[in-house]
Amino acid sequence: MKDKKTKGVGVRLNETQEKTLQSIIDKGLAKSNSGAIQYLINSYAIKEA
């Protein structure tokens, strides 16, 4: 079962950050910018656990 997402955030990105998100999408790790940001947050959370 997927977690219900209850919090929305807005973010402004520089060109490097945008390219990083696109790279994650191109590799098939996420389907959208939102998914790529979630992927990065989850990866960080796992690393820091």
C-alpha cells in the first residue's frame, strides 16, 4: 500500500539541480520531478538511518 502524501512543498531550482532531477528521471528511477525529489529524500533518509 502506498503512503498517503499529505504535505506539499514548492521549490525553486537552479539549472544544475534541474539537470540532476532529469538525470534521475532518464535513468528510470522516477517518473516526474516530484518523484525524483521523493527519490532523493528517501535515499537520504535510508543513508542516514
